[in-house]
Amino acid sequence: MTIIRPGLEQVINLYGSSLPDYDYILKRTNSNNGWVKFSPRLYELMTKFKCHNYPELYQDETRIQAALFRALCETDEEIITLWNDLASSTEEEQVQYMNEFMEGANDFSQIIDENIIHLDDMDWSPAGQEKALEEWNKFSEKEQKQIQRFSQYSLAFSMASFFNYFAVMVHRKKLTQLVAEAMSGNTQSFCLAVHIDKTILEHIPYFKQRYQQAIQEGDQKFLELVSKQQSSPQLKVNLQHRLLYMLFAILEGTYWLDDLKHREILDICDQLRLDRYGSRIETENALTKQLGRYRDFQEFNVMSMP
């Protein structure tokens, strides 16, 4: 199925609500010598919901979309029926449906945002976990399965989406693009993908097989290139304008950035309540300068890779 460009308003609503989380991650990354750093409790949560294999979603853009659908639908059969219906629809009908679906997802995510507790604010003590278990046991078996399904797929979608657009910010290509190029034999894209998400080697069959083959064949040059990216922080410099760059990446990754006038991007910044003064984008000329610096940042990262 062809990737459909979602409506701009839906992109702003869906991913705009994630910007505070992205800012939290990137702020921790800045203070962690450029290594992407999540909440210390995230690993425990991913273990509980068995979604460490989220990198598999990078193999196809529609897999990331499907993860969001799976989070909001009760069964995979509903997803299969939906994909089949969309495949036989016109492009206009597909765009309309995707926009309607994303509007529903936006409403749902707003409810989650209003009620969710940040991982670092949860009570992880033995007493706190015991209380949480008591609350969990109050749900019926069906409700527990629905909660588990939502948590598993929404977390996988969130992780894959973050790294997908983070790759755009750093290397000007989505991780889905880098993975596709790597699987076609492009060594540089292989290394760039590993640089962004270090867990790819464990969870994408092609990457795992290619790496093991290099070990068996003694391909020293390839192994050194990959090892360098595994041990290299994702950011080589501290990002002063984290939210602005991530917004640029989201707009670029959803194929909107180049089609928007600079005045329209400023309006989006206002809509998302970005600190335009703090980001030094009070005027259209200022935004033009920041976009140029964003491109220079991407070019610097690409040129510094093998």
C-alpha cells in the first residue's frame, strides 16, 4: 500500500502532543554526552508488555501505522479487514480515512495525556507495586487483555515513531528509509540505522544475519564500521533548539516541510506553544536562518559517517 501523506492538522495534533516527551528525551540526551537516554523505568515497562522487538516496525512504514491501529482496535482481524478495504479504495478515500482515523487517535491520546502518570513519578516501591497489582486485579480478564494490547502497541508505536523522526533530524532520512536502503545492500545506510537505534542488530533479521555473516567471513572493515556506530552517541553536539529541530523533522518526515511557507511554520509553532523567542524565531527571516542551521546540522552528521 502506498504511503499516504496525512493531513497537516492531524500531523500537528498527533505528533505535536508528543513534543514535550521528545523534549524530555533530548534534554536527557544532551546531559548524557549525546547518547539517547530514556526513563530508567522504560526498560521494565517494555519487558512487562513484551515490546522490545519494536525495531521490526522499521522494515515498512505501514508497520508503524499498523501498530497505532492495533493499539486502538480489539483484534488483528479488524486490522486485516481494514487494510484490505483501504487497498481497494481510491487515494482520495484513503487520505480521508487516514485523516479521520488520526482525528480519533488524537482525541484518544488527549485523554491518555490528561490521565497518564509519568514513569518517573510512579511509585515503584514494593508497596507501590503491590497496590498497582491490586488495582490491576479489579479489571476483568477481557479488560486486562485490552489494556495489555493497547499498552504494547502504543508503546511500540511511540518508540518507533520517535527514532523514525529522530533519524530525519540527524541524518535527513527516516529510519524506515535507511533500513530499506540497508536491506538493498547499502553499507552506509546500514551504519546510519545502527547509529540511531542500537537495538536494530538484535531485532531485524536482515541486520542480524548480515552482521553474523561479516563475523564468520572475517569482514574486518564492515565490522569496524558497525562497531564504530554502535559505540558512537547519536548526537555529536548539544542541541540548543531541540523542540524546533524535532518539529522540523516531523514535518519533513511527513512530507510537509518543503511545501509550507515560513509564515505557516511560525503559525504551527504558535499553535504548539513553542517558545519562539527562546528558539530565536520571532520573524520569518529568523526561521529561515534556523532552517539553514538545521540543514547544516544534518549535513554535518551525514558527512561525518562512513
